[in-house]
Amino acid sequence: MAHAESRTASGAITAFGAQSMTAPLRDVLVRPPGPAFARAFEDPALGFLRPVDIERARREHEALCEQLADLGVTLHVLDEDGPTADAVYVFDPMLVCDRGAIVLRSGKPNRVAEGPALERWAASHEIPVHGRIEGAATVDGGDTFWLAPDVLCIGRSLRTNDAGCRQLAALADGDVRVFDVPYARGAGECLHLLSVVSPVSDELAVVFLPQLPAGLFELLSEREVSLIEVPEEEMQTLGCNVLAVRPGVVIMAQDNPVTQRALLARGCEVRTFPAGEIGVNGSGGPTCLTRPLYRETVGNY
């Protein structure tokens, strides 16, 4: 599947398209924590566990960025502060497919403005808009992942509704599968589809099996994807939130030794970063903190 070309005056972005969760990651967008993140605990609707140590959060975010850069990923930094602390989790407001950006509309009311903000950034970097989630429809990026370049999985959840699933399916190429995400602990601790599954390669995924949708379990089995099970005690420390930089090379939050050992036993290269403040406090791991802009297609690596 060919990727469209997109160039800026600086030449910083040479291509776009990320219809994979595991193909080599070349360009990624990040947003460092700023004043809005520092104030996160003041708004109970954001669900942060404790007051934010902003300097620690910045160091942790820098550590993630250093790991990405060390693995050869080009980082594009969105310096503009977001409307709320959640804006550091740039995976959620936008998808980037081979045809351009798909601007999402969050099911969390205080995040709705994030989609248009990322659309403006994409336009300034010559990434066209392929479509938008509109009206009463809602989709969070955390409820979406590409199992293959032509297979998009969508989770119907407390943040992604029926109308959003239908609109996104109409915008996506290929096979679209929709799965119901468990209610779990409700809206206050909303579970995304990517809360319970992280593809590591075409043949391997990290999962929290007790909350994995049965239909998705069947699909992974049909495609002969082996599963690494995350224990209950590592769910809260983001053990199931694993970012594949290329097949079998991943970044994950520290303090998840069982999952880390299991990945190493399967031959993976595992990089870690401290995530207690930037991740665990706000419930967003390395996947949430990054918006892939360009992943090379399978035929190119």
C-alpha cells in the first residue's frame, strides 16, 4: 500500500500514513506536558490520581522522546499547550491513514477541541484531511488500531459510540471490525480498546485477557497471533500499553517486570522509561503519548 508524499519547506515530513501498529515508525508527533498538565489534579473530571509533579513529568516525557530518537524515529513537537492535561495524549484526537488525517471527536467532552487543534497542525505540515468524525458521533483514537494495513479494529466504548464507529468505518479502507469494550470501572476510568491489547508484531500481541473482547480474541486466534498475558497487578502501571517502534522492538513503562520478561523471552528488544507521572498518574502510556505520522509499509522493510 503506497503512502502519499507530504513535504514542508523544512523537509521535516517526507511522507505520511500509519496504517499499522508495528511497521517501522519513522515520524511521530508528541506534545510535552505544559501548564495545563501541571493543573490536572484541580479538575476531577480528568481522573488524575494525585497532584502533578510537573518537572518529573517533563523529565519522563523527555526520556520517552530520547528512546524514540535513539531508535531512529523523527520527532515533531507540538509546543502549543493543550486545552487540558489530556492533550499530551496525542494518540486520541487524530488518525493518520494513507489518504491523510482523520480528525476524531472525543467522547470525553473536555477533549473535543483537541481534534481541530491537531487538524490545524496537520494542515500546516501539508497532511491533507481525509475525513472528520462529526455531529453527535464520537471516536477516541485509543479505541482504534490497525491489525493489518487493510484491517481496522474499532472498539465501541464509553468514548466511542455507534455513530462514530459507522463514520470511521466509512472513511477507512478495507476490512473494519467493531468490538464492544467492557464497561469495567465506568466512565471515570474509561477503558479503551488499546487498554487491553498492544500489537507487537504481525505474530505477537500483549493483552489483558480478562477484559479482551471475545470477538477480538477469536480474530487474533484466526490470524495466528500469539498472546502475552499481562497480569492484573501490571494493568495499573500500564503493562498493557506497549508501543512497537518496529516489529519486536518496543517501548514500555518501567515497573512492569512480568510483562517485560515475557516480551524478552519471545525475542523482543524492550526499551523502558519512567512513566509514573506522565503516564500512570493520567492513565496514558507510550502509545497514548505518541501520534504516529508515518510507518513504513511492510513491503519496504
